[in-house]
Amino acid sequence: MGVMAVKRLWSTQAVLLLLLLSGCTGLGTRHGSDGSPLPPDSSGTGVTVTPATATIRAGSNEAFAATVSGSTNTSVTWSVNSIAGGNATVGTIDANGMYTAPASLPTPNTITVAATSTDDATKKGSSAVTLQNPIPVLTSVTPAAISTGAFSLTLTGSGFVKNSTVTFGGQMLTTTYVSPTELQASGTAAATQIGTVNIVVQNPDPGAAVSSAMTASVVAASQPVSQAAAVRFLEQSTFGPTTSLVSQVAQNGFDIFLQSQFTAPASTYPTPLPTDSGVTKVQNQFFINAVNDSDQLRERVAFALNEIWVVSQNKVSDPTGYTNYMAVLTNDALGNYYNVMKDVTLTPAMGHYLDMVNNDKPATGQHANENYARELMQLFTLGLSTLNSDGTAQVDGSGNPVPTYTQNDVMALGRSFTGWTFPTEPGGSLTRHNPEFYGGNMVPFESNHDSGSKTFLGQPIPAGQSAEQELDTALTIIFNHPNMPPFVAQQLIEKLVTSNPSPAYVARVASAFSAGKFQTYGTGKRGDMQATVAAILLDPEARRGDSTNSAVASDGKQREPVVMMVSVARMFNPTTDGTGFVNWGGNMGQSLFNAGSVFNFFPPQNLIAGTTLNGPEFAIFNTNTALARANFVNTIAGGSISSGTKVDFTPVINAGSQDAMLDWLNTYLLHGTMSSQMKQSVLTAMSAAGTNTKNQAKMALYLVVSSSQYQVQR
């Protein structure tokens, strides 16, 4: 073998030796000791991102993680499509790998999320991400009631995109994208769709999705009404007209308004803070809701119930107690009167106010507390005298009213109401007399309940019932008593429409209460409040004043201070934190939630001096309160009643001339009833106020609102 051949041999052997020592073959593949292949050499830094692929909806979050190998420095920087931290178009990612998809999809809808080693910028890992449209969430549809024919809807929620579509009972509507939280849609409702219709929002691909359904009511097309009729109807069904509501009712009629009000979300009262005391915040929230919120009919009826089922802060000043009591009235106002009865009965506020809480089972020969039992029948449900179906009292042979109940009935009902105490505080244990606490309904302590047999209003109450069973039994007896429909009808008519309804009017409303049905309104169950309220507001006697010459002298009612104040404020673009109203109302004899007794600020029956007419609100009308009314009007004409409650008279001023301003006030405040003599007197006063248009408007407002034509709602 030659020298050169030997050198080549040694060279080849050296290379083979090196390859063997490195664990590799001549093909570059590593093998284990058993000859099986091993993974490629992993020496140096490497980055892996998990998940390696992801599908994410617009606006959603996804957590990514990066694993760094081959380095003691495991920190990384994140990017989206090579943009450090991303941006609004492709989405953003924070230092911890939390990715937030953009609100709208980019084109294309795929992006790359990458993590780069801070130790070696050439080493990175990535994830391939596909973006999809969000799932739409539908939270409200307005109006909630529409008439047959062309209509427009406003839909609010979240997750809406530019190509979202609205489906109405399976019919695709013309949809306009406003924002991720609002869509506008229009279409035509057919007569075959009268009833409840499902409405959904659908987002297209990528990631097509459909929202849960909400409903709207389709009713037969209503006849438009005059502006005067619309104003008058809103005076009875809300805390006061606004220009927009007047236009809405005038265009769509009464039925559409009622349907939308019956489905409007209920106003709420915030949960008091542990540090709160007194009912000031609850009072302010009442006025914030009354001035601003859309569920006006519910709030007006709840206020009427508050004046029937009275709880006063002169004994119950706990903010949680009063908040929960008002929440019950608000939630049940358009439900069923039986629910009002039971739910209010179980509030600790009512329990404390009329002594049902900690009402002990009497010892032999003793009596249970009768306070709540007596007032429940006398003031809240039945009245003192047995009634005909039209609300007139039945009389005996001597012409005296026949009593509804006896003292024995009061005693029996008092026994039925034993055994209830305050709710148990968190962390506490139920005792016979729980400590005073208002965070829930009253609870029974069974051994303190008188479960013996009783006879009540001529009906037996069997022995052996639990406290709650007997509560239901007793309330059901009252609920089915023939006095209930005319009693409730009379009370609510007086609160909403007129102090002097005819017996025929009361009978028609009582019939709706009994049947639970009025025209298309109601469930058919006795005590249905929607049927009852619709019957009150749509009755011919309520509507006969809609044209200026159709009212009669006994129609109408004096505006009580709370309603009068809020009504004036609502008409003039108010801003309010709720302050100012309570003090002014107190000056006029009606400090909200602070009635002097369970008999409210004024009784349901109160003859106006020198007349044969009933005028409940006149019981608090005297020289002092009349002056306070005038002072309130003068103050609000100045633009505010407190630092937090202000009004804006721009709509009046923008009407133009003195005549035009007065016509505006006549339309919206007096529903067109201003006499020519009154108009001339006001015009003269406006001229005397100088040439400043704002001062002229203030003068006109003061004179119109102070007038008896405004102070008496007719």
C-alpha cells in the first residue's frame, strides 16, 4: 500500500471516529444505543407557543404561554403580525401573553401571535389564530309593542357587527349598524303576526352565531289621537308628559303606549351601603326614577300602591327596609294584586310598621296583636263597609252601612299572623324574636305561631297549618271577598284619573279586576293589574275629557304635590340627582315616604269644603300649602329647585313669539284648555316682564302652572 493510500485510510477512519463519538451516522441522524433514531440536536435556545392554533371571537380574550428551552433566561416579548404588543386592528397582547381580539375583524381574519426570546432575538415561536365574529347578545328591543304596518326598532346589546341582521318572527328586517351595542331595524308587521313575536340578531360568517330571542307585541293598528288627548292620557298614566311621549302617543294611540309600558323593564333602587342611614337616598332615587325612567306607568301605579299600603319613615327609617319595600311595590305594580298582598305583608318594613313582626302566639285568654290584621282589611283590601259591585255601600233596614267584618274577624286574623320575625342575619341562627334586620322577607318561628282552628269572614281556617300555609289561607279568603274588586278599583281610579268616579265606572273596572281581563289585556286571573289599569285608563269616563268640550264639572283631581313637582320638571329637559323635591313636597304637605300615619297624607274620602265633591288631596291644601305651591313654581321658573335639580326652558323660548310660547304651554301643560281670557291676561303679564324672551317665558310658565287649570288635573 502506498503512502498516499495510507494517509487517505487514516483520514477516513478519523472522520468515522468523530461521527461515532457524536452519535451520528453518515446521513446526519442520531441513534440511540439500541440503534433507534433520536430527535435532531436541540442545543441552543428554542421557543414554543401554546396553544399552537386558536379560534377566537372578536373582542374576546385568549391566554397564550411561551416555553423557552436551552436558556436560563425564559422571558419573551409578544407580538401580533410582527407588531410588538399588537394594535387595535389585529388585536393586542400584553407582557403575560393575554391576547385581546379586535372589536371588528381584520382582512384577512387570520393573524399570527408570536413570542420572541429576549436572550436570542432569532429564536421565536408562534401560534396561528383564526378570528371570528362575536356572538351577539340582545338585551332590549324598543318599542316593545308595535302596530301592524311599517315599523322601526332600536335594538341594544353587545357583539353587533356591520353585517349583523335582525330577524322578526322569521322575517329578515332591513338592518342598519349603529355601533357594537346598537342596531336599527325596519320592516312591516302583518295582521297574521298580531301577538308575541320573537326577535333575534344574527352575525354572519366567519363564526356565524345567533342571539337569544327577545319578544315584541304586535297589536292591531291604533288610530292616531290629538295632541290634547295624548297630553291628558299621559297626565293620568305617567308622572307627566314629555314632548317626545306626546308625539309618540299622538301618532300611535293609547294601546301601543300601554303595551310598551307593560313590557318596559322595571326601575330599580340601589342596594344601600352598610354605612347608609335614613331614607334620604331612597327618596332621591324615587325622584330620579320618576323624572327619568321609561317605565312611567309602572312607577305611577307603584306610587299609588305606596299611598294605599303605607309604610312611613317616622317608624321605619332603615334604608334597606324601605328599599326592599319599594322594590316589591315596583315589581308587583303591573303583576297581580295577590302578589302585592303577600309580598308587602312579608316585608320587614311593613311587619315592623304595623306590628306583625314578633307577633306572639297568645296565651290562653289573651289576644294576638291586631294592628296589621285590622289595617290590612280596612285600608289595603276591603274597606269598612260591605260594597256593591259598583263600590256603593250596602245598607241595612235602618239605612246604615253593613260592616265588612267584625271584631271577631280581626282577632282571628291577628292569630293567623302570629309567628313571624325579622329575617335571620347572615351567620346568625333563627330565634323566636330575631334581631331587627331588613335584608330579606320575614321568616316564621313555627312554635310561636298559633296553629289552632279559626273562623274568618265566615270561612273556616283549619288547625295544624304552618305559619306560611295559614298566611296563604287567610290572604286567599280576603282576595276572593266580593269587596276586593270595587274597593281596589275605586282606590286606583282616584289615584290616577278622578276623585269622583261614577258607580258605573267603578263597576266596569271592578269587573276587569275580577275577570283578570280587559279587551286584549290581562291573563284571565282575578287581580290582574294590567287588565285593571288598562280598564281605568281606557274607560269612556276617563277619556271623555280628551276633547275640550266633553269633560264634566266633577271630572279630574287635584295634582298632589309629588306628582305636580315631577310633572313640571319632566316637561323641561331636567337633570336631577333627586334632591330638592322632598323639602318642597314637605312644604306642600307631602314629604315623600313620611306620611303622618297609616292613613296616608290624605284619606281616600274627603269632602271639599262647601261642595258635595270628594277631593282627597284637598285635605292637605290650605293657606300655607297653597303659598308653598306658588313658591315652588316661582323657584322652578328660575331654572332649578336645588343645586342638583335643574330644568331648561329652551323648548318654550324656541317656540318664538309670545303667542307661540303661550300656545306651546297651553298644548303641553293644559292640553289646549286655556280660555281666551286667560291667554290675554298671561300675554299682558309677559309684555310687562320686559323684552327679554327668557323672562317672558318664565312669567308665562309661572302663571300657567300656578293656575287652577293646571293644579287640578282634568
